[in-house]
Amino acid sequence: MCVNSRNRCHRDERLIFDELTHRINNEWAVAIGIVSIAAARSPTDEVRSALASVLNHLESLARVHRALQPPNHDTCVEGHAYLRQLCGDIFRSQLECRGIKLVRVLQPFLLDSARCWRLGMILTELITNSVRHAFNSRGGVIRVEVQCRGSLAECRVEDDGSASEPIRHGRGLKIVKALARSLGGTFECNFSAQGAVSTVAFPVARPPETEAYSDWAPP
């Protein structure tokens, strides 16, 4: 395939993806609008409160969706700030209602926007796996930690849950492995009765004179 043909295929694929993303964003907006109108028209405080909770949940899911859209421009971003915001939205959309705490310990690092987006997809998939397999109906703790050693960063996702059945390496973990390779990094995961630990190691740039960010409850 010649260069012009490859470029044209790439533009066509991007156009289709942008159209799909635009349509999904509009559908999120419609769903949020319907719930908002229903809450405003509700005659009882109990129903309004319940619908307000649903509305907050939908808005958090929509923010996660927007955060996981591929960037339009290639630039250098603060990876720790991106992960902090993404973790907060995931907490509100998936964890808070299940009584699962989220710990974030993030050392600052710089990453180009396309690779940062891939890291965000990895993190989202690993947290979702913990929610689905580790906790069942009980609460627990998920810890997201990024440590930097020179030009190499290590992102760890740990939970203190226990799976009710052996974890199979399905499509999600295959995607995570492929995304880790696209970062120029590696991926490892270990499951036990005390919880799961997944680690992605990848090259980064480190900003000077910065401190780690750590908290228990996303704002």
C-alpha cells in the first residue's frame, strides 16, 4: 500500500471514530437530560434524591468516557494530573456506590498525550477488573500507585479483595498487555486470596523538583 493510500485510510478511520465518539457523547447528553428533567418534575423528595444520585452517576460515567477519548493533538502532559482526575471520575462512577475506597499515590511524570491516553485505558481496565472480580457485594480498597525511578515509571493497581473463582486471562487483559507494549513497557499481574496486583512499567520524562500526590478520597 502506498503512502497516500495509508494516509487516506488513516483519515477515513479517524473520521469514522470521531463520528462514533460524537454520537456517543450526544447520547450521554440525552440520557443525562432525560434524568435531569424527570428529577425536576418529580413531586416527592425521595424520588428527586434517587434521580439526583442516578444523574451524578451518569455524569461521572460520561466524564470517564470523555477522558478515554484519544487526543487530537500530540503534546506533552502531566501524567499524574491526568490519572488523578481519571481516578476521581472512576471512583464516583464505579466505586463509591459499592463501598470501595480508592487510594491514589502518584509521583509526577511527563508523558506525550497519546501514550498517556493508553495508560488511562490500562488503568481503567485494571480497576474495572477489580470491581468485577475481587469484591462481590462487599467493599474494599483499591490502591493506584505510580513510582518513578529515573526515566522509568511503574504503575501498580492493587486490591484487597478475593475472587470467588479463578481469574481467566480474557480479552481485557490481552488488551492491557497490547497497550503496555505500545507504551514501550511491560505488564505483569498476580492473583491471590489476599488480592490482586497488576504492574505496568514504561519509560517517562520526570519533571524536576516535584512531590508525590497522595490521598484516600477523590474530591
